[in-house]
Amino acid sequence: MAARNFQYVNSRLPMLQLEEEDLEVNPHFGKLLLELCQILEPTGANARLFREVEETQRELQLQRTIWFRSEVPHRLIQEILVDLQMKKQEDALTDEENKFLDHLQRCFVVSECARLLPSIDEPASASLLGLQKKHVNEFLPLQRDVFWMREQLKKQLEDALRKKCLTFLSFHQPETDEESEVLRTAKAVRLATTLEDEKRRLKNEQEKHQEMGAALEKQHEMYPRVLLRCLQLFRKAVSTLRLQAQSDVDKMNAEYLETKSSALFLKLRMEELQVLTDTYTPEKVEVHKYIRSTLEAAVKSENTELSTSRQILASYEFLGTQFEEMVQEYTRLRDKIKDNRWAIQELSKTLP
């Protein structure tokens, strides 16, 4: 029973997007919705007001149709009058067209004035300057001229309507401009039906789009709940299995890090050896060996000289302070000789 009520409520009030468990948990709310379904439309509007609105819309559509039936010829006649007046200003009208323009203008003006004046059957109604329809009807052309003008006007109205239809067809189906006149006329005749079909198809597509939007909203509401439920199950599974697998994971991580460290050390050693190999080529090694042998020979020679100098210095140390006085005297005499040599050189420069 609850499932049947759920389907009925969802079909009558689709904007609610209820779940079956909502009606099961709240039975009184389900009864309220069943009562509302009796007085509400699927759109949520009152059923009685909805029917009144539909009836008013049908009446409005009927009145619009009646108005268009009279308004379209009226506007076409105005366009015909404007075209003829422009041609008249350009002196491009024939006698027959000039006659037609005169009769059409008179009939049009009389018709417009008569529409604003009371008829003979309404003597009590007041009008401007006391005019009535019979007064303005006196300005109509002769009866035979009116009949002739009507026949001409009928042809021109048919041509104007045909041109309008072909213009609408070109706007709606531009590819028909390259087709024959007969085929374009046939398509223009079916243009109203085509537009109605397209309007109906677009309305159906719009309804489908709204249904898809409602289904999408329903899914958007359902997915978070499903995801929360999955998250709860996932947390429970993680808390149950994490401790059991943690030791194995730690062991594997330790082995992985150890292996990775060994690989990194080997890679560093390989890079070091590669740098050494690139730096010290066989030719450079030979040169370094030669430099090393030369330096070792020089060091050996310096060490020999150093030992000799140390032996000589040790033999001098036995002489004591006398040797130091002799060294000082020797240094003094060498400096004095150097000064005398400089003085002699200076004197030799001054002598002629």
C-alpha cells in the first residue's frame, strides 16, 4: 500500500522528489500529501485555478486569432497604400493604379472613421460633432468602383501575403532560396504546420529537459547519502584491517628503504667513479706520474741539501760566540763594501 501511495504521490507531485522510506517513516505526512494530490496539479497550482487559467488562455488565444485575422489585412492594406503613394510621388503610377489608390484611400479613411462612430442603431450614443456612420459613408466611391477596387485589392493582398510567406520561408529555411518558385510556394503553404510541429517538438524537448533536470537533482540528493554510507563502510574496514596489516606494511617499508638506500649509495659511488674516469684520462695519468716523479726527485734533492746544511750549521755551532762575532763583522764589511761601490759609481758619473 505504501509503495502504491508513493508512486501516486510522485506522479502527481513530481517536484517533491520523495523516497518510499519518507512515507513509511511519516505516515501522517503521506496522508496529507494524498489529500493535497486531490486539489493540486502536478505543477503545484490549485486545480480549480489551473482550469480557470487554462480556459482563460484558450479564450485569449481565440481572441488573438480573431484579432490577427483582421489586423493582418489591415496592415497589408496600409503597406500597399504607402507603396502606391511613394510611386505616385515618383510619377510612376498608371491611370488604373492611380484610380485604385484613390478608391482605396477613400474606402480606408471611411472605414477608419466609421469604426470610431456610432451606428444608426445607437442614436443615444454621443459622437464627435454629431457625426454618424451614415454621414461618412456618403464619401464612399460608387458601388461599381468599390466592387472593382475589391477585386484589385484581393489580388494585391494575395501577392503581398505570398511575398510575406516567402520571406518568412527564406528566414526559416534559407536553403530554399535556390529552389523553384512552385516548390517554395508549396513549402510556404506548409510553413505554419512546420512551425507548429517544431514548436511542439521544442516543447517536448523542454519537458524532457525538465524531467532530466529533476532526475539529476534527485541523483544529486541521493549520491551524497550513498557516498556517506560508503565512507562509513570504508572507515570500518580500515579500522579493522589496518592493525592487522600494519606490521607487514612496516616491514615492507623498512626493506624498501634499505634497498633504496643501498641503491642510492651504489649510484653515488658509480657517479664518483664516473667523474674520476672522465677527469683522469690515461694521458693525464701519465703526465701526473711524470710530475710526481719530478717532484719526488726535487724533494729528495732538497732533503739532501737540507741535511748538508744542517751538518754545516751544526759544525758552526761548535765555534760559539766567536763565530757569531765573525759573522757580524763579515756582514758589516760586506755592507760597507757595497756602500763604497755605490759611492764610486756615483763619483764616476760626476767626473768628466
